[in-house]
Amino acid sequence: MKEEIRVFVAKDGTLSLKVEGVRGSRCVSITAAFEKEMGEVLERQKTADFYKAGELVVRNRISRHDIIA
């Protein structure tokens, strides 16, 4: 699923953001710039994806000095 941020404008002028395709709390940092420009955050609703673990990639380089014989 591709990552998307959807912006909804209600008739009363209230703006809402919906993040799709992002797991874990990363959605909060993704929307931070939008929230700063839009004004005060009145409510935050966390979806099931918020509570799912995000993808984590760890890369380590092992040299011969790290290996104990």
C-alpha cells in the first residue's frame, strides 16, 4: 500500500488529515508540518495501523576483529 495523506475540509472550515499506508507512530511525524500550518490540533484519532509495528531495517557491518574465535 502506498503512503498517502488525505486532507478533508468540512463545511464549517474544520480541516482533517488522514494518513494511510503508514504503520506505527511515524504518521505523527509525517503530519507535523501540516499540523503546524493548519493550527491547533483539536483531536487525534489513532487507527489500527498506529498500533502495528513499523518496518525496521537494521544493518550491521561485522569485521574480522568483531568475531571472537
